[in-house]
Amino acid sequence: MKTKANLKGWNLIIYQLIESKFTNHKFNLQDIYKYENEFKKVYPDNFHIKDKIRQTLQNLRDYDLLS
């Protein structure tokens, strides 16, 4: 099982975004998409940012870090 302490890459940056910007982890997908340009700065060669965001949110849910 993954914990906050051993997150890396996309999992880490999206989890940190959620922790810092969304009280009680209350957000929707569009809220996260608003940060797409920030993710592009970190991963400039990734041309499927929204797909990766969705995949990462699913990962975080599967790790029981989001509900």
C-alpha cells in the first residue's frame, strides 16, 4: 500500500496540489485541470496531461489517499 510518504512523480505533485489547494480534498476534475499549465512546466514532453491527471487521481484513489 502506498502512503503519502512514498509518493513520487505525478502521484506526488498532484497529491501535494490537492493538499495545499483544496480543503478536505473537496474538488472536481475541472478544478485540477486548471493547473494543467503548471504540470506542463514539470513534464514538458507530455502531450496528454489531462489523461495523466485522470490516471493519477485513480491511482491516488486506489491507494486510499482520496475518496
